[in-house]
Amino acid sequence: MQGQMMDYQLTLTPLLERARRLFPKKEIVTKSGPGLERFTYEQMTERVARLANALDKLGVKRGDRVATFAWNNARHLELYFAVPCMGAVLHPLNLRLPADQLTYIIAHANDEILFIDPSLLPVVEKLAPLLKSVRHFVVMGDKVPEATTLSPVHAYEDLLSASSSNYPWPNLNENDAAAMCYTSGTTGNPKGVVYSHRSIYLHSLGLSMTDSFGLSERDVFMPVVPMFHVLAWGTPFATVMLGSKLVFPGPHLQPRDLAELIQAEKVTLTAGVPTLWLGLLSLLDKEYYDLTTLRGMIVGGAAAPQFMIEGFKQKHNVEVIHAWGMTEMSPLGTVSHLKSYQRDLPEAERFAIRAKQGMPVPGVEVRAIDESGKEIPWDGKAFGELQVRGPWIVSSYYNDERSAECFMDGWFRTGDVVTIDTEGFVQIVDRTKDLVKSGGEWISSQDLENAIMGHPKVLEAAVIAIPHPKWQERPLACVVPKPDYKETITKAEIFEHLRERFSKMYLPDDIVFIEAVPKTSVGKFDKKVLRVQYKDYQLPEM
Ligand code: AMP
């Protein structure tokens, strides 16, 4: 017997229409230089229709790729809806990638139209002769600077004002491609992930669940995570669906900019990688901002250190919502909320649980597989590679021979090594390549980093494996002191702090003080760079 419910296509168009009908007065605010630019949802949805008409005129057809090279702002949001709803494919480019990777990605995706933030024109002008697939460039502003070498080139606002505000949105199939992103931080060329209307629709519902991010119309949401990093973790789609007020920081990502914006626009929820929030926590020790409206801060992309979760809660009454995910997963996988009966545990235990990556959200299934191919028990001790499946998880990479090795019996292999405890909380031990393999044991570089960053004189720490004649590999800790302690910090006090938490074999063999931990294009610690820098480092005899 078949179910007798409508075969309703899960596409983004009705979500846009919902926003237009129900929330015309809600605001979209962008920080642009010293000022703030404001649009209402009514203006936004009208501009989205004009943009779709303009794209038609530029010859964009169903399935064509339209790329963006832009910061988080309102025009970028308009592209997020105009492109997929007209049946084309939105492709936000990571603007921190080196030139060779950008040209590879643009050619691989066959991007035909490229929208560019005016401040980023010089980067694209240098690349332009290599971008054979691009037919039109569009500057996301009022005018095209006279001196630009790009051609043919248009001004965003000219395109909009010359186009009608009525667009006959086509009926799309829910499995049509809506957007694509390339993975970052992998070895070799980045891999393309193509999201469908259906996957984004379901993922938007996933983000809105109370037990995940609990997004709602009442939220004033500020995505700090770049719109090119897994579509700002899918949050623009979910928040427009719900009618939340949106606050975009543009290129202004310093802790002081963010604190001012939260205060001025009464932000209730924000999202980004831990390095950003470590900076903000440090600033708040010195300067006062009224952050009383802020209910939460979604932290993911890299592990949220426990001291940071504690610091925000205890000093500023802000909940860190710790989440784990991947480009291949749209990205939501797990979220670390306490279960009701865990709320009675002592405070330290509660924070330790929330520093884990959390439980899989409804819609995502997890398992972990050991080296012999067997599923590990959920005992919080056994290690294995995390594998996932669900409706918003990649089923293959875009035109890429490397797809096959990334799947096992219909599950996606994440490459993250984890434990899963008896309550079902996943804890990332490390990326496979970041584990320090010492003798027969595995040392988690992530555990050490989090403990070192919990020291009051430390700003950042990255732990890498150094080849060792006897043990195969041993850990070296690269530590960035807080500016006030640069002169006074000692290795001895860091070791003292670690000895309270780790047995001897898990301690780093040495500590070096550095100016800054190199960062990847999405703001995570880039340990590849440190590994190259310290490849011949002589560890002291232990
Ligand atoms: P990306 O595709 O750039 O978002 O990177 C995904 C990878 O980031 C994951 O496979 C993890 O290794 C790492 N990651 C994401 N979130 C977390 C987290 N909360 N804790 C630890 N690692 C994380």
C-alpha cells in the first residue's frame, strides 16, 4: 500500500515566496564601511525577481553555474535566492584561496557569470585572462570602476534597475542542483559538492529544530561564517524561510567590529569558527559591550575549546552551541546540547559534555568503523572513522574520480577519527592525518591544543607530529602567547598545566612559542604549514 500524500517538490521558491508574503517588514542589515545598509524583505524579494530577469538577459539557462566572489552582504543573499529559484546553480567561491586553486575551481565548475564584491576586483582582474568559462563579470555595486580591465562587465544596480520586478519562477524538480561548494583544506585539488533544492530545504528544517540551532523568526541572526564556506552553513536559507532579521558583517570581521554590531543591532544568534570567538572572548576581558541580547553562538568548523564554552557562559551568559559538520554534509551533522537528565550533573562535567561534538541531529545517521572494518561500540573509548548518511549528505563528488574511495556501503567516510559514548555523543579525536602516532598509541593533537589554550597566558596552540627514531612520532606544541604575556610566558608553566591533565606519554616533547598559528582559507588552524616549517625540528632527548 502506498502513502497518499502530495508529491510536493521541496524547492527553494516557496520559501522565498513565504518570506515575501509573511515578513515584508523584516530587515536585512549589512555593515558597509562606517555605515549600515538596510533593506526590508519586501525590497529584497523584489530585487531577487529583478536579478533573475537580469540573469535571463545575460543568457543564464537552467543548470548554468553562476559564481560569486563576495563577502557576507545583502546582495550576496539576493544571489542565494535568484540563482537557484530560476533553475541555475549558485557557486560561491572561497575568496581566500590561492590563484591556482581558484582558476581550477572556476574551470572545473564551468562558471559562466561571476559576481564580484567591488573591494575584491583587483584579485579577479589578475585572474581574468585565465578564466575561459566566464562570459560576464558583474560588479556588486552601483557602478563599474572606469579603470577595470574586466570585460564584458556590468554594474549590479544597473542590471537591476533595467529589469522587471516580476519574474515567472519556473516549476523545478526538487533534485535539481541549487548550489555548489568546493571542499577546503584537502590535499590535492578541491572537490565539488552539489547541493539540491531538496537537500537545502530539508537541511533548513534541520537547522531550525529546537534541538539543533533552534532558529526562529524571533532571532536576529548574524552569520560570521563566510557565505562561501558551506553556504554560511546553510543559515541564509533557513533564516529567510523563517523570517529572521539578518545582520551581515561584510568584510568587517575583527572582534571589535563584531561586538559593536551585536550591540547595535541586538543580535540574538551568531555563527562562526572558534578562532573568531577566541578573539572576541579576549577583547571582552578588556572592553565592555552590551551583549545581553545574544542568546547563543554557533561554533563549528573546528573544535570549540572547553574553556571558551565556559568563558562565554560564566563571564557573559552566552551559550556556545557546539556543532560539527562538513562541506559534504550541507554541513550539519551533530550538535552538543545536554540531555534533560544531564542538566543535574556537576558543572565541570556539563561543560566537558558540551565540548564534545554532540549527538547526530534527526536526519543524520552516524557510525564509526575501526581499522578492521568493524563498527566500534558506543563506549566513549574505542576509536574509529566516523561515517554518516542522510538526505543532506553528498552521494558523490562533482566530476571527480576520487569519489569512490570516500564511500563505504552507502555511507560517507568523513575522515574524522571519533569515539561515541554511551549517550550517543560523538567526540572528534582528530582528523586522521593530525593524530600523533606514538609507539602503538594515538595521541590526540586536538585534546592537547584545547588544554594548552585553556592556560590563561595562551591565545592559540597547534600541536603537530614530529618524526621520532624510537616512537615513530612525538608531539610538538606551537604556542601563541596572549600579547600581554609575550615576554613572561615560560615552557615550564605550560608543562605544569598539562601535567595535571595528561600522563607523561601524552605530553608534548617540546614547546615552541610562535607569533600566530597559520590559518586555512576558512580560518581554521593550518597545520600543514607548521608541519613543513618544523619538519627538521630536533626534539630534545627525553
Ligand atoms: P569543512 O568541510 O571545511 O567544513 O571541514 C570539515 C571538517 O572540519 C570536519 O571533517 C572536521 O575535521 C572539522 N570540524 C568541523 N566541525 C568541527 C568541530 N566542531 N570539532 C572538530 N572538528 C570539526
